[in-house]
Amino acid sequence: MDLKPEDNDKLFYTIGEVAGLTGLKSHILRYWESEFAALRPQKGANGRRIYRPFDIAVVRTIKRLLYEEGYTVAGARKKLAAERKRDAFARRRDVVATVKEGLNGLLNLLK
């Protein structure tokens, strides 16, 4: 995902703040919510959208796919799903490697 340092300045952002950070209009963000399953900001008690830093990274990734790489919405949807699957696999692989290291360390202690 396309995280930037300013994405972690706050825990939550309004749709207007996200529009300002990404250079997109609010109606584009609302449209993308309907088109991309990966983009699902929470809604507060008042019904307003609450974007987290991860959501902003998803918005930036969608923007890159559509505007810079020239994907259609359908193509970007598929590409985003593939990227998320690859990222999830990499995270699981890292966890397995960490657990394996820990188990090897314990095994060495027992010897």
C-alpha cells in the first residue's frame, strides 16, 4: 500500500481531510467505496465516514492504479485484490519465519 509519513499524524480523518491529502474530490472517494471492497471506512455514531491511515493508503493505491498506471476500474479492482493477497501472504510468511526462529532458539537452549 502507498503509506506516507503524514498518514500517521492522526488516528482518524474525515472525508474532507482525505480529499485534501490525496488531491481527490469527496464524491470520487464515495464512488470508490462502492467500487472497491478494500475501501471501507468506518462510520461514526453520527454517520460520518472515518478514514484510518490504512484507508488513505488504499485510496492512494487506487489513485495510482487508475491515474498513473492507466487501469480501468475493473482492472484496478483485480490488481488491488492481487496486491492485497500478495501482501497478506508475505505477512504470514514473516510470521512463520519469526516463529521458526523462536522455536530454533528454544531448541538450542534445551540442548
